[in-house]
Amino acid sequence: MKARKILAVIMCVGMICGSNAYAVGETEYKDLPSVGEIGPEFIHSEDYEVKQASEELLAVSSLNELAEISRENFENSPEASTENTEATRQLLEQYYNEVGEIESLAATLSQAEFFAYLLLADGLDAIEVAVASSDADAAKSEAQDMYPNDASGLQDSYRHFTWNHRLTKDLSKEKARVVACDYEWSAVLLSYAQSAYEDYLNQGYESSTAAAKGYNYAYFMREDAYSVCAAGVEYFNAIFADAAVRDFWNNCHGRAYAADYSYSRSVAFNVANNAGELINSDYAVTDSHIQKVWAWDWYTV
């Protein structure tokens, strides 16, 4: 019943928000205004605070070293407590129950499951997580239709741009940012969550508890990574590859056009691309792009 309810909501959202609000001929988009330089996307709430990075963290030479220090700090923190682990386990099992997929946590950790955990931990509910997934599938399909057999990078740019455009219309600009940033962080942190999960299994924890502890550790590591990134763009650049910088950039522009313009998704993309606002290749990422994504804080939720 709950799964059917969620599916009905997703279909309703798609019918209401997924339609083109402002139809423009493809030959006319060159005359439409672009968003221009976006700058900082929004100001965090007053209770948001990035902890100051320790000297030990700032001295690391690799992400693996940061992970080791974070793991040690996590084990000695309240986040590793039995109560916190149980709360996370129950959160995930409730989510699976509501979406009607499986009755308990998976035996192995996937990026999809970890991505869902991050969204739930960052305040989205089960329906919103389902909408995020549905919009991702729709954006991928639409991009493949628009740019089949594409070798120029436009298909990937279109997918990220229109996914965030859809999310902004279907959820909100703020929640769209949470979804998009969590997706990039899930790619960075997944292997560390998986490694911790295997360690906890070897220590005798049951699968669902080991998964919850592994996820909590990865979330803790993200906070450490935030603190390191805040210390300088060189740390940010060491954590995120050019492909992720490109995604952060195109994601933000997709949200900006959905929030401030009435163009259809395809027209909005063409306007942004024609104005040179998008990055269509990992090789096209410049030091200026990296500096701006970092300085404008486009990578935190």
C-alpha cells in the first residue's frame, strides 16, 4: 500500500511539475537571457557550522589517510554509540518498508543504498528520496533521447542539468541541492563505508547493524572532509576529481534555471550552453571552475 502511494505521488509530481512551462522554438533560444554568474547559491542556516580541521587532518597527504584518522575519531565519538547505530538501522529499515523494496538492509552495500541513507540523514523523507531516484531515471532517459551516441559530453551535461531542473521543480531548490551534492559525496565515500561494513561484520555484528555503523562512519568522515575543504581549495581539489567539479557546476546551473526562469528544460539547457555557462567535458574543467565551486560552496548540503 505504501509503495503504491509513493508511486502515485511520484506520477502526480511528474504530471504537474514535469511539463514544459514555457514552450520556445529551438531557433529562438539564442535571444533569451541567461542566468549569468551565479555566485554563492544560498546561505546556510545559523545553526550550520563546519568544525575546524585538526592539524592532524590538515597534514594528511591522501583521502585514505583522512579516512583512517576519521575512522579512529569516529570510534571514540558519540556517533559510534549503540543508540546512534540502532537509530540509523531503524531509519533505514523504515525507509525500505515504506518504499516496499526489501524488508531489511542489503547483505552488501551499494551506492544506491548509501545515497538513500545520506538523503535520509540529511532530512529528506521516503517519498522525496523516491522522487529523487525517479527524476534521475527520467533525466538519464531524456538525455539519451536528446543526445544519442553522443561523444561530445552533451549527454552527460544535459543529464545533470535536467536532473537538477526536475528536482528543483518537484522538491525545492534547497532539497535539489541536497540530492545532487549527496550523490557526489556518495561516490567519494562509498568505498570507505563498505570497508567499515566488512570490518564490523568480521567483528561479529549482524548485517543490518554493521551497515548502520558503516554508514554512520562515512557520514562522520564527510564532516571531517568538510572541515578540511574549508581550510583551502587545495584540499577540495585533492578530494574531488574534475568530473565531480563538472557535475557540481552543471547541477547548480540546472537549479538556477528551474528556480528563476520559466523555460522548458531543453530550452533552458540550450540557453545555458549557448551562453558558455556549462562544462561539457572533464578536460574543460579549469582552475577557475575549481576555485569558484569551492569558494561559492557548491559542494555542501
